[in-house]
Amino acid sequence: MDSNVVRALEYTAAKCRRNVLRMIEAGHAGHMGGALSCIDIITTLYFHVMNIDPLNPALPGRDRFILSAGHKCMAQYAVLAERGFFDKGILDTYGSFNTRLPGHPDMHKLPGIEANTGALGHGLSIGLGMALGLRLDGLKSKVFVLMGDGELAEGSNWEAASAAAHHGADNLVLFVDCNGLQISGKTRDIMNMEPVTDRFSAFGWSVAEIDGNCIPDIAGVLEKVPFTPGKPSLIAARTVKAKGISFAEGVLKYHYWKPAGEELDRAISEIDRMIEEVKP
């Protein structure tokens, strides 16, 4: 992958991390941990991979993105704003009454949101329905779904996984954000779903595993989808919760963050420094 492209994507992802902190500053709290673990994936999709048009978000032939783990929506809001789907000033309304940026994505409030999500375990089913519909319409579009590893315990995911393989939905790509933590603790202690790749392989999917905070890895694996014609693709993305904020990385209490003391100032300083370091 061209080093200039990598640098540009890393710079964009850093700015999107800053957008997340902008929302935290406005709303005084939010699901920061998961938003920052998956933001490199969402940035790469919207800025490098997906066929989309911010000026025509309902383009029939567009690729679709479904954020099944809807509580991570600050990541998607941050990327949509950076990509030009809406004015960045709207980020400053996060947490306010009647905001267009609710705590879970709402397709009726913002352009670029394809489905209302947040009740965990439904995004893959929605994405599969879209993928099959696109195929029936003769469109070559892909559907990308992102869920959390803590979400895998929901049984509805496995019904959708079975159906996707049965129907050969090779225009469906699923990322599992494997950051190892969920609201109540470590995923391996609460409901261990490892090895994720083996489970999906057994359901008939083609699978890969990457560093989900490494943009060359993300872009590289997406160049290969579908991994096998006639099969849906699963990408297990190993990530770090709250990636980019040193004192919060991999720490459970930052799943939902209400900054205390000078924490926010420190986080902003670290991300601003990251932006300068990766600036093309």
C-alpha cells in the first residue's frame, strides 16, 4: 500500500479521534472506549474503500455500513462529519436535548446512517438482508457490518451467520472489533467466544484476522474481499479499547467515560500531538 495513502488515512483517523473528544467535551460523557478501538476500521472504510457520495447519501449503488454495536456511534459520527456528510458544528450538540447525534445511531436524524442500531445482535441480520436485496437488484455493492466481541453472545448473530453462508452472501463483510472488553469486564470471563475465526469458519464463512488499529492491515485485507467467491467474509480485528489515549488504553472503566479532573485536557493534548505527528 502506498505510504502516502497510509499517512493520509492515519492523519484522518487521528482527526476523527479528535472529533470523538469534541463530542465528549460537549456532552460530558460517552462510550469512548469502543469508539476509539474501531475508528481506524471505520475511517478506512469511508475514506478508502466504500463507494459512497456524501452529497448523495441515498445513491442506489452505494456500499452500506452497519454499526451493529450502536453504542460506539461516536466513531461513526466522527467519521461521517470528517467525510462531509454533515457540518462538524453538529458534533457540538452531542448530549444535548433534541440533538441529531443520539446515543445510538438513528437513520432518521443523520445522512449516512443506514439503520437504527444499538439493541445488540441485530446488525448482522440487517446487513444480510441488505446484501441479499442488493444482489436481487443486480447491484455490485457491498455491505460492511461492524460488531463488538462482547456482542457475539447474542444468539441472533449466529442465525444470521448461518443464513449468510447458506445463501452465499459474498457481498457481505463482517468486522468483529475484538478489543477484549465489554461493559461488565473481560469478554473471555463473561462469555468466551474465542476463537472467533474458527467459529465463523465452522458456520461456512471465509475468515481473516488482522490488527484492527493498523491501517495498512485493514486496507490490505479489504482488498481481498470476498476471500472466497460464494462465501461471506469475516475479519477478526484485534484492537485496543480507547486506542490513542495512553491512560485509558485497555482499561475497563473507559468503556463509558465521564471525564474527571484534567482527564479530558490530557486526552485532547495526546490526540492533538498524534495529529501533528502523522500530518502528511
